[in-house]
Amino acid sequence: MFKKILIANRGEIALRVLRACRELGVKTVAVHSEVDARALHVRFADEAVCIGPASSAKSYLNIPAIIAAAEITGADAIHPGYGFLSENAEFARLCGKCGVRFIGPSPDAMRAWGDKVTARKNAARFGIPLLAGSGVLEDITHARAEAARIGLPVILKASGGGGGRGMRIVRRDDELEGSFASAKHEAETGFKNPDVFMEKYVEEPRHIEFQVFADEHGGVWTLGERECSLQRRHQKVIEEAPSPGISTEKRQEMAEVIRKAIKESGYTSLATLEFIMDPKGDLSFLEVNTRVQVEHTVTEMVTGLDLVALQIRAAAGEKIDLPDTRPWSFRGHAIECRINAEDAVSFAPWPGLITEYFPPGGTGVRVDSGVYGGWRVPADYDSLLAKLIAHAPTRAEAILRMRRALDEFIVGGIRTNIDLHKRLLVEPDMVEGTMTTRTIEKMLARG
Ligand code: MV4
């Protein structure tokens, strides 16, 4: 096992990783920006190093400062959390070169699955179902030919994009040229990779993702799926496990295909495979996330596993001895609400001083947070304050438990989206489990 892990992140995920390290008996190093000097992750770590000013580019994305901090403190591994440097294959490679273990997949695996065109090729090779689509589009002539073959509507995506950035929906032939030019421009200026490709566009889909874990000894486990359709502008708002849209048979079938693909590709560590579900119920592969995800907690609650501890143990080369159940059998149902510092009407981030903070508790309630009463939420990072997770034997009980927990949650001094969550938990699509990626937009349009 590692002796000392540097956590290259902040907020609730830095605390989440710190807790796993403590339970594994591993010493911890926090890194922080100037504005985060009094943050909880700094207080909970054994050591802390200031790596730069507030701006992410100069602190949590500052590769030389982070690697220097690992060298100075004698850390033998770096956990990247999510966001920031977590999917940066070059950072992972540099860690290795400096003799520090990057806790995640190999840099080659990060590249192979991180690039969407390559990921589609890999998925196809291993029999994972995917949408009709193209390879890299060379020019507008090529794009026209592919659109004719696939059939409108199509969607143009940046191969190196993510989180919905760089996407263009094309419904009519006369839109293709302009959309291709702007998608191409956005890919060239916004991402390191200028490649653009095309897929059949699915209207009003659900977003469902499968969690996988693999050790370095050929052990691969598919740990079920999460329903992530409740999102606004590509930001997830509520996630749950299992998905109310997936049958036991479908889960079993997908788990086996995914397990084989991950095993045969030699991938190790945590991975999330994102799928889109069309109105008929067919699942198609979209992309892979090669890091721990914000919503990993709901999978933890229904599997009883500590995914971050597993990720660390696998990176240390340990042979993991989980039972070979396919798929993993779930214990009840878990729902996560992302509690953000934001305005209820404009959704603008709402940083500032938290004057009062009382998180809910009680049976089946988990809160992963990095804030406290007296903490000033900086304007420099994302607006996630806390993840509120309700776990219960059935989905209906998990909803009741979440409503109860939301009623208890007190955050004073700043605005939050707690009321939005209360509304969502009585929304028919949520109560019935029939949500799509447009549910929130439609609810807000009703006023
Ligand atoms: C799509 C799609 C429909 N058809 N691809 C958005 C983020 C990125 N991960 C992929 N996304 C989508 N890709 C095809 N071929 C619709 C979306 C999409 C979406 C996907 C997941 C979760 C929320 C979404 C909201 C709008 C659009």
C-alpha cells in the first residue's frame, strides 16, 4: 500500500479521498490555492501545501506545482479526484515519470477511451451497442456523405469535447454546412483535439451510465448502472441507482458485454460507460469517463462498496477479492441530490459567506460536503456545496427519505438549489421513474 497520498483536488471529493486514505492507514497531503487556505480538506489532511493563487489554472491545474508538492512531501501517489487534472493523460504520464503513482488508469488507457472517436472504435470492436455514426469528418463533402448515410437528424460532436460542449444538432440539410464549420471551429479553439465526428441524434433520451472496476490482476466487476437523466444544461442535478428504466435482464446483458470489453482491453481502475436510452428502451454507447465520478456515491450505497478505497488499492497493485457476482446484486435504492450555491431563478452561482450550516442526518442519509458554517464559498470554482444521498429498501422509500432530508437541510447566508430539489421530488416523471434529459427543462418552462 502507498505510504502517503497527495490529493490534487478540493471540496467534497478531496474530503472523500482523505477519508478513504485514513481508513486504509495512508498519510495524506492536501494541496490548496490561497483562497482555500481555511478549507476543510486542508484541515483534515496530515500536511498541506499551497500551490498558487485562486485561479484554477494557477493552482489545481498547475502540474509543476502539484508534482513539486508531491516530491517535497514524499508522497508516493497522487489522487486526482474528478474534474481538474483527473482525465489529463499527460499529467498521468508525468506523474509516472517523476516516480509518483497516478491513481487511475494508465495514460494509454486514458487516451484510448478519453477520445470519443477512438472510444467508439473500441466499443464497436468489443460488441458494445452504439449509434450509427462516422469517424473523423475530413471536410464538408465527407460530412454530407455521412449525413446522407446515417439519416437526419444527426449530431456533430468534438472528439475531444465533453460535458455537452462543442455539440451541434443538425435537423435539415441546409444547416449542415454552417454547423459543421462552427463545430470544427469550436473543436480547434476549445479543445486540444480539432477532430469532429457525427452520430445519429436521439430525441429526448434518458442518460444511463454503468460503473466498472478492474484491478491489475484481471479482475473486472460491473457494479450496475446509475440513472442520470435529471440534468440542466449538461449539469447533473439528481442521480440514482439502480435506474428505474432498466430491467434485470437488460442490466445483466449490458454488464456482461461491458465486463468483457474492459477485460479484453486491459483497462484498470474505475470507469464509467455513458449510454443514451432511446424512447424504445435501446441503449447506445456515448463515451467513457476514466475517473471517479461525482455520483459514485449512489453506487456505493447500493453495492456496499467503497469505490475510492478500491481505486486506491488497485493502483497499489493489490489483487482485489470481490465475489464474482454478475451483475452485482443491489441492496435497495439510493438517490443523490447535488446541493449547489446558486440562484433559484437565474441559476447563477451564488458564492459568499455561509452563516449557518446544518446538514441532515438520520437513518439512510449520507452527506458528502466540503463546507461548514463560517466558510466563505469562493467564486473561483464550481458551485457544488454538498451531495445529499438517501438510501432505503425501495425507490419509493428513498424518495420519501430524500424529501425528509431536504426539509432538514439548513444553509444560511447564501442561495441554494434546495427548493429546486423539493420540486423535483414531487415531479411526476421523478415519482414514476420516467424521467428524460428534458424533464427539468419542461418543469421549469411550466413555471
Ligand atoms: C447525444 C444526444 C443525442 N443523440 N448524442 C450530451 C453530453 C454528452 N455526454 C453527450 N450528450 C448527448 N449526446 C446523440 N447521438 C443527446 C445528448 C444530450 C445529453 C446526454 C446525456 C445527458 C444529458 C443530455 C442533455 C442533452 C443532450
